[in-house]
Amino acid sequence: MIDITPDPVAFRIGAFPVHWYGIMYAVGLTAVYFILMREARRRGQNVELVGNGLLVVAIAALIGGRLYHVIDQWAVYAADPITAILPITRQPDGSYAFAGFSGLGVPGGIITGTIAAWFLTRRWNVSFATWADIVAPALFAMQAIGRLGNFFNQELYGPPTTLPWGIAIDCAHRVAAYPCETFPLATTHFHPLFLYEALSGLIGMLVLLWLAGRPRTRLVPGDLLLIFFVWYGTTRFLLEFMRSGNWTFFGIPTAQIVSAGFIVVGLALLWYRHGPGRPTDEDAEEEGSEGAEEEGSEDADADADAATDGEPAPDDAAATRAEQGAPPA
């Protein structure tokens, strides 16, 4: 069992606290940058787009993630809405203090980040599908590393467990379903849902990088992002069954509804792109080369027929007219 209840603050610079949650996201963004550079270079894309693109998409994802979280946890912010916008908290004496950057909903970030990426590729006149494949493994890396920040915030945990990797949650961070009076701190441990999601992200990243590196595959540009949608949606949908205090819509956890949307969109587009009669890129290239060979064969046959009939081929006819002083046809 893991009995550590960590301090969310890693260190302080003067009066300014630096939280582990923010550090994990910074490390995650660094990993994202290196993966994007590697994949863009491997695919022959302009690596100079990575820096600016990452900045724009990251900001969009932060906005969407924060908006999703605030809606999810509106009861926490309703009495003091300014704390939903700024990283501050109200003190007992009525003043405000810096509270650190925390509280992001991954589904919201995925949606707004994807929209921002689509607009950027349109603006820069590059293939969205190709860049979606470049980004997809990096999304898993961000998920895997960023989720570790939830450990330091003592959040995103499930029901009590006796498994060896169960974690302790102090009384101040318990959801209403698990008060310390009923579930004593000394003897109660919980499922680390954040760890399950992080491991899923790590495995997903390795799978997508493996698929991306295969020399011959039936995948077409954009498929890796769709696989990410299905993978992430399935993981989150299943983990929501173990959470308490979820934001619900008619009694159904909203995260499950959104996750189901990711799954349906991903599977539907994969089926549409790979359904009966829809060729892969490899098939299209073969068809193109066959067409070029057929055109060359037809031209050769035409020249042979012309020679057989005693008539000069088109190029020979032009040369004959020039020798005779006649204008070209």
C-alpha cells in the first residue's frame, strides 16, 4: 500500500508556490515537443511549424480543459466565480492568495485542441490528416505524464481497495462518498485511477509509434488520431464507472457521454475510410502506376499502328512537314 499523502507544492520562489501539477504538465509538454519534432522530421514535414503550432494548440487545449473542469466542478466555484478564471483562492480573512494552476478536464482540451489544430493546418496550407498522425502519439505522452500530477493533488481516485498499489487520501481531499469517519485514513486506500489512465496513455503512445514506423500498412493519413479517440474514449468510459461525484447529465456521467462520442466518431470514420471498395494509399499508388503504364502502352500501340498503315507517327509527321516547308499542324 502507498501511505504517502504528498504536498501539492514542490517548492516556492519567494511567496510564489510551484505546484507538482504544473511541473508534470511542463514535463509533458516537453515530451510532446520532442515527439512532434521526431515524427515531423521522419515524415518529411516542416519542423519549423512545431513550435508555433504547439503554442497555439496548447493554449486552446488549456482553455477547453479549464472550461470543462469548471463546468464539471461548478459547485466548487459557484460561490466565488473569479476563482474559476484565475489561479487564486479566497482566504478566511476574505483576501485572495495564489492557488497554483490546476483543474483541467482532458476531454475539453482534446476537443478545443483538435479544432485549433484544424484551423492552423488550413491557415498554413498543410495536410491536417498528416499532422494529426504526428500529434496523436504525443497526445498519449501528455496524458501519461500529466496524469501523474493528480497524485500530488490527491484527486482522480476510485473506490477503496485492498490491492497493493492502493493509495491513501487524506480527509481534506475525500469526496463526499468516502468520509474519514466511515473510511479511516489509517486503514483505507483507494484505486489510483490517474495511474490507470497514465499507463493506458503510455501503452497507447508506444502502439501508435510502432504503427507509425511500420514500412507497409493499411492505415491512411489521419487514422492514428482516430485510433487515439477510440483508445482514450474507451479508457475514460470504463474508468468513470469507478469514480464518485462525477458531473452527470440525467444521471449519466458526462465524461462517459463525451467518451462515447469519441469512440463513435473514431470508429465511424475508421469504418468510412476503410470500408468495402475504399482503397488504401498503397492501393491508390499501385493504381496510379498501373494507369501510367497503360497510357505508355497505348501510346506505343498507336505509333506501331501508324507505322504499319504507312503513315508517319505524329512526331515524324511534324518533321516531314518542316522539311517540306509546310506550316506545322
